[in-house]
Amino acid sequence: MKQLPLFNFDSQPGDENDEACTTEKRQHPRAGVTCPVVMERGLGLFMSGKIKDISLGGAFITCQEPLQPDEVFQIEFSGAHLDQRMKAAAEVIWSNVSVSDEDVESRGMGVRFTEISLEAKTVISGLVSNSSNAAHQEEIFKK
């Protein structure tokens, strides 16, 4: 089953449905992280990048040459907040590979996890929970 894009871009700014331009389509809350990732495309082809945000459903990965939508690959990631390397299978949902450099803040791609271990899910869930709690505490202290 094909995932919906992260945002609805059907309407143009100024349309009466302008709010639809930024309607969130994500199914899982995300945590902002920075951790290295190695991606294997098969046949011994490896790429490196960084995960910038992650959820139980997927991640945003920055890299020099993002893959095309629908490409499937294996990832392995780790970071200071992880005790060991985590592995998952993923599919590219969207990519900014064809967007000009001037129009891109971070070159990368949004991926959906197609297979992920229970251990990795537990770790990611903890990251998201900690991130949500921190954001909630910031809101409380702003008042």
C-alpha cells in the first residue's frame, strides 16, 4: 500500500484552502535526532548520511545523493543515544533529488520502514517519548 505524501501540495498559496498546504499526513510522532546512517542499496553499493528525525514509521535522511521514490534499501544506524547499531529495511517515499540546490535546505529523502526489529522500535519509541516530553515541558515553561 502506497503511503500518502508528508504534505498536501494540491492547493496553491492564497487558495481558499490554504491550510491544506501544510496539513500533516504523518501517522507517527517524530523525534529530532542526528545520527549517522549507512544505507545499502544491494550489490555492495553503500551510501552514508544522517538521520535528522525519526519515528516508528520512518525517518528523514540527509545525504549527498538521495535515492528516487520507491527505491528499497537496508539501513544501519547508531548514535550517542543508542547502545548498539540498529538495522531496518526502508523504502523511499519522497526525495528532493530533483529540486535545485537553491531551493533545498537539506538534501535528503523521507523513508518508510518496511521491516524493523522490536528492539529498534523500542529504542525509537523511547526517543519519541523523550522528545515529546521535552517539547511539552518547553510549552509549560513558556507560559
